[in-house]
Amino acid sequence: MARAEFTALGGGDCIGNSCYFFKVPKGDGTFYHIVVDCGVAFDAGTMDAPGQTYIPDLEILNGIKIDLIILTHAHADHDGYMPILVRKHPEAMVIMTEPTGQILAVKLEDVLKIAKKYNRAPLFTADDVEFLFEEGRIKTLDQGEWASPFENDPHFQISLHPSGHTRGAASVLMRTLAGNFMFSGDVSLHDLPTVLGATIPVDFRPDFLVTEMTYGGHNQPPRKSEEERFIMKVEEVVGRGGNVLIPAFAMGRATDVALVLAKAGLEVYVAGALTFKMARLFGSATWCDRDVKDLSHPNIKFLREGDYDNVINGQGNIVIASSGMMDFGWSSTFAKAWMSDPMNAVCFSGYLAEDTFGKRVSDMKPGQKIRVRNHKTGETESITLRSEVYEFCFSAHADQTELADWMLALSPSEIVGIHCERPGYEALSKVLADRGFKGSIRLGENGKTLIVGYEV
Ligand SMILES: [Zn+2]
């Protein structure tokens, strides 16, 4: 008799380098070996010293034949080490949605380009990327499709269910002899401009749920009121002739924010080649009924090489640029040009990690000095912060109440929380217990194997 096993190899009791290993009993004393996601975590470092990259602990997989590798969505903390995992385990079938595959291909190419530009050793090579995308290696699943990936085993079935969050993102559903398993991936339950919130699967109830708990510890302001506060602030700044810089993550957030402002009647400029490619992909690569199909708007203008000087030196301009934390890319260049003028404003649209340039700016008082880099020339200079600085919460993750409502509706017997820190997990566990949840709840700590599911 055997039960299933679950081990977080990264991104368990922390956020970043997500990688999760399932052993699912076949019923004959042996197991299927399944890995979900393989990402990286970064700290940005300082202006003088490059940051660190953290990869998942793949040692535990040495010598094991991996049957399936599944990617939930194309964000670096879930996919950034995927080419190496697949290279180490070429025997595995790789499963993802079609948009995730398309976005992944563009992103990995960009990672290699940036590494070359800054003369840094990338984690993987162009050859590894080519290997990942070799004909026949990746199997994509449509919404609602159930696949039986193992010949002669009708008891094991797998499906991908839309999880909101970003284009192509999916939860993993597995029907097995040891019970029904659901792995949430990153999940948003409220609607975003580019993708609507996740729904409960109609033909599947999980016995065992592994879920992200990024915001298990607190609730977020309602999306609508946060959008209104954001639009009002941007209108106020451009109304007085100031410029607004909105640093935004290229992978979806930039498109989301551009649509919010464009639909409010404001003309916005979007900077950067990757942001442009992603916006185009989000507009064309759709796979489920939760995808918002038409993302074009006449108020959204993509900046071309020759436009930048005019916009930087102009007045009343709104620019959305990556990176979201202003450590590199066009957002750092616009910051250098605009942050020393009190007419202007920087409006952060997402999470700011510790030790990033954006976090330092958000903690500063007007009149303080900071060194800024021009990403085109690499030059740094010291400027005095005089512009206004605001933070807005446009999270693409479910918050505490949304997660609790969703988990209670899914009604599993067992829950394992991942992609979170212990205080958030504990707070959410208490909310679930207070609301009458009777099943077991555990934290999926990195490196610790949990026994789950039914005996087979
Ligand atoms: Zn994500």
C-alpha cells in the first residue's frame, strides 16, 4: 500500500524559485514522478554589485525518471530554470498551455539577449532553449481537455484549468488512483483587464489541494476603487503639465495598466521592445473563455526608437515602462530624467521587493539623493528626488478572503499551502478554521516531504 508524496524543491514556505515534486502511486507499488514549475528568485543587488539568483534544489531528482513536467504559467519565479530541468530530464513529457509556451519562448530569448548585453553568464544556453522547444517535447492542452498521458493507464488523467493571474495561466487537475489532486499555480479570483478571474471547475472536486497563499495574510483594496484612485492621480499630474512614469512588469502588468488608463480617456505611451512583444502576444495568444480577447485601444501608443527624446523632454506625458522595480530597462532611464522635477510623479503599479531601486525610491523623502542608471548608456549619476511617488495595489493574486472563499467552495479534505511565508499561511489557516473548514491544512516547507492522498 502506498500514498502520494509532495515535496517543495523551492517556493514552498517562501516566494520565488517555485518547483514542486509529486510522487503519485500507480497501484503496482511504483510511482509516477511529476514536477510542476521550475523557477528562479532574484535579489536585485545594488548599483555597484550584481544581485544573486536562487534556483530550486533539483538534487532530490537525481537518478529519478521524471514522467511529467508541467508549467503553470510563464513568470520567472515559475519558469526561469525550466530549460535546465528539461535538459536534465529529457525523458519527461512537458505539459503547458499554448499561450504559456509562446510567452516562454519570447522570454527565454530575451533572458539570453540581456545576459549577452551585460556580459553575464546565463543560467542556460540557446542550445538548452532549443532542446526545450524541440518538436514533440511539449504537449499543450486546451481548456476542458482531459489527457491520459500514460499508455495503458486510464486511471491517470490530467487537465489544465484557467487560473486567471496572467495570459495562459492554469491550475493542474489530476485524477489518480490516490484521489483527485489540484495544484493551483498562481491564481487570481478577481477580473484583470487582460484575463478574468478563475472559476471553480465544474466536473472536478479535489480531494487534495496544493495552493499558493501569497496574500494569505491580508486583504487587498477592491480593484475598482484602486483603479479610480490611480486614474485620479494620473489625471491630476498630467493636468498640471507634469509627466507620469509608471514602472510595470512587462509580462502582463504593463498591458493591464495601459488598458485601465486608455479606457479612462488618457493617452499612454508604452516603452520597451519586450513590453511591446508581450502586449502583442497577449492580444493574439488566447486559450480559454477567461481571456479578454481584444486588447488594442487607440489611446495606447508604443514608443519607437526615434520617439524617446521627444517624450522624455515633453510635458503631460504618461509612460508605462519595464522593469517594474526600476532596476533596469526604460523605467530606470525615465526615472533618471523625471524624478528630480516636482511637477512629475512616479506611480508604482506592483510589488516592490527589498533591495530594489524602486523600493529605495518608495522609502525616500523628497530632497534626498539617489544614484540612477541610464540603461542605454550604463552611466549612473546622483539626482535629488523631488517628484511625487505613489504606490498602487494591482495584484494579480487572490487575497485572503478570496482564497478562503475559493478553498471552501473547492472543499478538499487536505490543503497544503505554498508560495507564501509562514505568517500568511497561519493567518489563512485560522480564517479557514473559523469559517468551519474541517480538513487538514499544512505548510509545504522547502525540502520536507508530505504524505498526501488516499492509500492505494
Ligand atoms: Zn505568477
